[in-house]
Amino acid sequence: MPKKKIQLAILDMYDGEPNQGMRCIHDILSRFSDRITWKEYDVRGKAEIPELLEYDIFISTGGPGNPLEGDGNWDQKYYDFLDQIWIWNQNHSQKKHLLMICHSFQMACKHFGLGQLTKRKSTSFGVMTIHKTPEGMNDPLFQDLANPFWAVDSRDYQVIQPNLRKFKSLGAKIIALEKIRNHVEYERAIMGIRFGEDIVGTQFHPEADAVSFLEHLKKPMVREKIIELKGKAKFRSMLEDLVDENKIYKTNETLIPNFLEQALRKIKNSQTPSLT
């Protein structure tokens, strides 16, 4: 008799905007298709939220726009969803596992009061170094990734100024920070948080692969904006980063698979009857 597959829900935060992120997530999940089946929910477009009891694993995507804004419907449903997962994990031995990416991560930081969410002075876009904190050095999400490691960063907003009292009360930990910028005085943004033992988020895009990034760079407006802001040399270096197997390829092959493997192992262990 075939084993029952674990149910995973994708919370689509793209609001109908064409994107490569969903393709990348599907590609990664396809590597686990023998153990996982999944369904998408259009959070921002249709105010769809997965039923908590139906799923064991959740991936909440990045997306466009201002993470401080909502329509009073879908955003409140999303915040309620975050609360439900948090409460569930405090009261059940078999946990719900949640990974949040960029836009979702920023909304969660706002909701839980973990830091200040502000608009950046300029867009952060490119293949950037992500630096592990001391807590991140041993975090299983980053297992087999160097310090620093490389990832695609694409955002107009940032989470800064952590509320350490709130972090302590929730038991949350900062596990990654953005690259060191010695030439500017701006505070380094928080790039990864372990919200709880089974809830984690990143402000960068661990799902991104070379194909998705190249498709974005092909857009004339994107290419011209990068060259205007960064220069032609920086644009060429971005193209070179795509073929380096130790940069975004390594992160794509490692981080979300780490999250899934850990979740699947814990779910299996929680379902195994005790011998005592």
C-alpha cells in the first residue's frame, strides 16, 4: 500500500502579477513529489487561506507592492492565519511547518512586532551576500551553506531595528543579516528570522534560480534601471553570478530543501507510535 503523501499549501502573495518565483517553488517541490503533494491559495487576489487542519507544511511567497498595505480583508485573514499556526504549535505535539519569503516575511515581522518595517531609500536588487548571525550558524535552515552565502535580493522595503524584548518573549532569533556596507551609515536589514522552532522566514529569495533571475534581467526597464543605478560593470557581474554554482544555484539547491527535509522528518517522527 503506497504511503500517504504529506499535504503542503502554497500561499500565493503575488496578487496576480506575472513572476518567476512560483515556477521556482514548483521546481523545488517537484524534487519531493514522491513525498509531498501541494495546492496553491491566492491570498491577495481572492482572499484564499488554506484550512489549517488540512496541511502540515506551508510556504508563503514573496510578492509585489507595499507590505504595510492591505484591503482590510485578505491581509486580516493572513494575520489570523499566522496567529492560528502560532497557537497550534504552542498546543500540539505534531507541529505545523511554515516558511515565509520576502513580502510574507515582512508582513509577519510587522504582525508580531519584531522590528520596524520601512521603505528603502533605493531598491535592493541583485545577487547579494547573506550573512549568518551567531544563532544562524547552527540553524538547520542554513545547513551546508557557507557564511556568507549568496541569494537573490529584490525589495523596496526592509525590516530593521529589532524589538529585542519582543524577540525574547516569542523566543524568536535573528539568523541572518544583509551584506556589510561600509560605505553607508544605514542599519543592516534583518534577512532571516527563526520565529519559532517550526516557523522561519527570509527577506531574500531562496527559491530563485538562474533562469528566473535571467528572465528578470532581460526586461528592458530592469536592465536600464540597474545600469543607471549600478553601472554596466555591476550588470555584467550579475550575469557572471548566474553561472557560479556556489552562488544562487547553491542556495536554490539547499535552503528550501533543508526546510522541507526537516519538516518531513519531524512529521514522520511525530506520527511514529512510541514503543513505551
